[in-house]
Amino acid sequence: MPKRQRPSETPPVVLPLPMLGQTVFPGDELCLLSALSSAAAATTPSSMPTAAAPGPSAASGAQPAPPPPPPILLGAGVVRDGADLLRSSRVGILRWDGSRCRVWVEGEARRYIPALNDHVIGIVDSKHAEEYRLHIGGPALASLPVLAFDGATKRNRPHLEVGALIYARVTLAHRDMEPEVSCAAPPGVGAKDWVTKESVFGELSGGYVFDCPPLLCRRLMGLDETSPVLDALGALAPFELAVGANGRVWISSSSAAMVVLSQAAILRSQGVADEDHSKLVDELAERFEISPEHEQGA
């Protein structure tokens, strides 16, 4: 029996998108449409098998014509300049979906849209017998059942006041229903009684909360990629941090100057190269007269 020959390995195709996954600005040149179409054709398998029609060409063993390159879908934030050049029309992260051959710029959302399992920072708007109503920045208030805490019972449960900050997890998100959140640990995460104040979710006591661009929040949460600015801040002084996908960040530290410095460093880190985050924190620390030795002795 003749041995089967292994198909020759082809090198991976590199997309002509040098700014992929990075922040782009209006007017930035992204790539040539023809180059992107050719690269997409090399990475996208043909959806329909090509059958050779009977005739002289089939008998002679001629190869069928290659399929045409797939059409490139230009999503939000990507416009054509001339016949072949693609440019960005807004600030955001350049994205590519190979399954749909779609390129777009992921910009800032004007309003938070709740998604299942999102971590959010909510503000108690009102309290009722069976639930709290939280403002999470979405189209509607979110409901938080009074027993949606680890270890909570009807006699032993948190009593939240209007205006309290809550770190919670979205458990119900539907376009035709009001969202619901919970402070109970998700499956696979060790649950700790809310009384111990060591649970992942619950009331955020003290500290300071501020608004933050959603794309930057994703970096801080490590959803797309890590944020070196947090490592640089952690080397300077200890602090507590809670990041919500709804564009809110909560910081707590024993030093008020450290809280102000952390807010400034986080907000200014957007658009700064990763390797410059440590330099950014050092410059702010010098301005606020904060050093690791000073914080350890405080």
C-alpha cells in the first residue's frame, strides 16, 4: 500500500493590519482594502466545494479556477479613502472578525448595555421589601434581591442605604427585561459569608469612585490584555480596586494622595504605550511627593 503523503505546511498568513488591537484615531491609515481581501482569502476556507464541469478541461486534469476573495465588510469607524485605502473615522480599538471578514473600530459606547456576568459598580437608588434598585448606568435600573448575598438569610442580611456603592455581577440581561444583579459568588469561585467582608462582591465601604472609559475598564479588568499601570501603582503603595464594566472604578487606600494619584494615572494611561506606564506613575508620584518608602512608613 503506498504511503500517504503529508500535506505541506503553509506558513501562517499575517493580516495587513499593523494597528490591530491598538488605539486608532480619526484619519489614521489602516490598510489597503485589496491587501486585506487577499489575506482574508488565504485564511478563509471556501464554503462551497468546487466541482469541475465535464469537458475537455476536466479530462486534461486542469485545475479549477480559485474562488474569488471574500468581500470585506467595513464596520463602524472604518471608511474608504479613494479606491483602495481604508482609514479610521473615530477613536477606538481596531478589531477584526475573521469568520465574517469584518473590520471595525470599537469606540466608546454612549450608554452601558448590561451583559450576562458583567461585573458592575452600582449605586443604590431605592430599597424595597424584597429587593434593592441600583443605578448601573444602563437604560433601566437593576434589581438586587435582598438575599442575593453569600450566607444571607431573612434575619441575617445586609441592610443597604440609598447612595451605597455595590459591586455586583449581572445575572439577567435581556433587551426586553430589566437587568438583575447578584452579590453571590459565581460557580467555581469560593463563597465567603458577607459578614466577613471578604466576599468578592458586596458593599464598597469608603474609598472613592470615578467614571472611566469602558475600553480602559476592560484593560484594567484584564479582559482583553493586562494593564501595566496597575502593576506600577502596586509597586508604589498598597490599595484596593474594583472595576466595573459599566465605566466605574472604585479605589481605596490609607493615603488620600495615593487615591488621587491612582485616579490620575489610570485615566492618563489610555493612549500611552505599555512600556511608558511605569514612567507615567513615577512622574505623578514625584509631583505628589509619594515614594514607596514614604508610603510604607505612613
